[in-house]
Amino acid sequence: MKFSLRFNNDLPVESYVRLARAAEAAGFDQFWVSDDLFLRSGVVILAAVAAATERIAIGTCILNPYTIHPAEIAMIAATLDELSGGRFNLGLSAGAADFLAWIGIAPEKPRTAVVETVTAINRLLSGERVPLDGQFLRWTDEAYLRFTPRRRVPIYLGALSPNMLRAIGEIADGGLPLLFPPEHYATVLPYVQEGAARAGRDLAALDVAACIWCSVADDRAAAEDALREKIAYYGQSLSPLIWERLGLTREDFAPIAQAVMVERDLARGKALVTPAMLRIGVAGTAAALISRLEGLIALGARHISFGPPLGPDPLAAIEAIGREVLPYLRRIAP
């Protein structure tokens, strides 16, 4: 079993240093930070984390080839891997169209863009020149890294849609599929398996993280309130596959998006989050988290990734998960 933590890039940089040290002490394997627009730079955050830790792997969840050129993504990956002593994982995907629209970008042919980006970055990090004449990337043979990377950094694909889930199996070293709710793993895994079979790859060789949202605290009301904030901010950008799994539609989130994104009234947006929407994640005690995750292991999950908000006190949540949840899940895993 592997266990990881995922964070949004909305906290002060020094907070991530404390959280990463706690995660390392608690026995987590990986520490991922997002790079959402107009928040703090996930790349800078991970540089600070790399310098402050020794064992835990670090990763971006995610960078996209529309706001950061793939050549620069390769530079970032090689440099963070150098800084961390070979502990960096590159999380990539197309990004959320709703957020890219803020800066006038329409992510055309997202799967093609991601596949070509993965191909180019793998070659660049392997020390090759990369002439390309694709639909998304067109490079000359002068496209190569002018320094020697430590290695070809593992690439994980963030995925919501069936096509991107299949791409995990086809071309990636690992995957970061969002499971809203956690039981969505049963829907997601067949797409990844289909992609792996199509490419003649062994699914067991891929690190597919079962990515959930959770909010852990002894006070259930406080835990639910913290989860509501994430749902209010991100709910409208999820995929139809996830909405269908929850029995919801994009229109259900429209009043929340209006309150949060247009009226800038987060409190009202949180108040509009329904009990059905709270099923996106798990909110409550560590014991409540265990009861939902046993099913994931039964479905075959071998990497569980705990995502934001983690709890009203993320540091306390890390300690509780490390103390109560991880040892139990390691015991019951095949």
C-alpha cells in the first residue's frame, strides 16, 4: 500500500513545510500540491517542501500545457527532481476549462495536448532532442534540455473524463483520478484497465492513486463545514461522470458558482451545499474514514490519496490519519 496527501495551493508557503514534515513523520509516501490559477505557485511551494524534508516524495497535481509550456514543464520537473534528490513526481493534465476561461484559454483537444506533452517531456528528460510536428506541439531539433536530468521523472495523469482515464493506462507511470465519492473507484478503474490493455501494458506496474476528499475531526459539524468550502469552490468544475455518480448535474451547482465566483460570497455558497453534495467526500472521525476506505481496498486500490481539506485543522488531521487510519489499512491490505 501507498498513502499520499494532496493539498490545494491556497495556504502560506510555511504552512506546507510544517504539513510536509508532519506527513513524513506520520509515514505518508507522497505529498502533492496543486497549481490552481491565481493562488500561490505550487512549484515554489514544492521547492520549499523539498528543502525541508528527506524521504517523502513530492508532486504537482497538476500542471497543464496551456498555462505552462511543455518545455518549461520539463525544466521544472528536472529541476525539482534535482533539488529533492530524485523524489519528484510530475502530475499533468489538461486543467479545468472553467478556470482556464478566466484567462481566455479554451483547452482545445485536451487529450491530444496531454498525450503529446507526455511524449515530449519523457524524451526531454531522457536527454533526447525532440523535433515534433504534432497537432499541439511543433518543435525543431533545437528542443532539448541544456543540462543533464537525474532521470526520466515519473508522470502521473490527473483524470476526470473517460478519455483521460484511459490515457493513464496507455501512457502514464501513474494516475490521480478524482473519486467523488470514494466508491467512484469502481467506475474509474475499468477505463484505466481498458487503456492499459489497449497499449499492452501491465496495470500492476502503474501507481494509480485513489484520490478522495476527506475532512477528519472529532467534531463532525466542523469537519463537514471544512468540506463544504471545497465543494463550493470546485464543484462546478467536476466532470459529468462524477456528477452522474452522485446523482447530480452541473445545474445543481450553478447557484453555488454564482454565489462564490460572481458574488464572491463564499459563506452563501457553502450554505447552498446539499447533503447529496457532501457525499463527494468523507467528513467525520478517523473511524468514519476507515469504514469508507475498506471498500476501496476491497475493490483493489493499492494507493490511497487523502485530499483537501483534510480537516478544519489539517495538521491534526494528518496526525490522526497517520496514527489511526494508515496502520489499520496496511494490516487489511492483501
